[in-house]
Amino acid sequence: MLRSVLLYTALVLGANAAFAGEVDWDAVKEGGLAKLVPSEDAPALPDTTFTDPNGNTHSLADYEGKVILVNFWATWCYPCREEMPSLDALQTELGGEDFQVVTIATGRNPPEKIDKFFTETGVENLPVLLDPKQKLARDMGVVGLPVSVLIDREGKEIARLVGDANWSSDAATEVIRQVIAP
């Protein structure tokens, strides 16, 4: 218990505006996001487009100025099913002008199966975006699912997590708060 209190205190202090700009990656890992790996010399984000169920075209550049957590997932992916409610909770808690969870179904994921998936998992606040030919996923080096990529306001990848995570945990919300801080 004491360890958790100390860790949470360290994360909160790291989110303080006086300390903004630096993420305490060790505290994040200790807090339960051991698979979140800071990105060093990540390539520029691709300008690859993806769509929504209505056929509208989107790109990651649409989110410039916001911190985004891009999550690649699929309806057939069991770890995605486990993770998606926590992504929805993260969006509910922190989503807005400064932050957005961007969920992109990659591969064959018919909209009706996505709707069923969201209903079964209780997801209400996440976008339905599609990468049916896996072009964006390939361009971003995604080789398994789920994969989450944390991108700063300038459109630079700052961390990546391969596999599922509890994105509504204290560690996850605090790392997002640290990245959002001016």
C-alpha cells in the first residue's frame, strides 16, 4: 500500500506544471504500464489516410495540437476486447480539447461487427475508424494487436505499448496528464 501511495505521489508531482514536459517513465512502469516503451528517434508519422464507416477520409494530422493515444485493434482480438473498456474510460475522463483516444480497427472489421463489439464491451465514447487494408498499421510498424501509440501535440510518437493495458489505471491517466501539461 505504501509503495502505491509513493508511486502515485511521484506521478502527481511529475504532472505538476513546474515539472511538465518530462515523463517519469520509471514511475509509469512501476505503476503498471511496464510495456509502455518511450520512443527514441521515432520516424515522422505517416500521412496515410484511414476512413470512418461513412467513407470520410481522415489522417493523424487531423489531431495536430492534441495529445492522442492511437490504438490499433480488431473485433476478433481477445486482448482488444479486454482493453477497450479501459480506453473508453480514459477517453471519458481525459478526452476533450487537449486529448483524444483514437481507436482504429485494422484489417477486416465490418462496421456491424464493430457496433456489436462496442455494445458487448460497453464502449460509448470512442470513435469508429477503419484501416481495412492495414496500410496505416503497416506504415506505423504495427505487427500484432493491440498496439497503442502515444503521440504529442506536435505529432511525434513519444511512446508505444504492444499488447493490452489498463488505460484507466492511475499510472495511465497520470502519464497522459504529464504529456498534456504545458
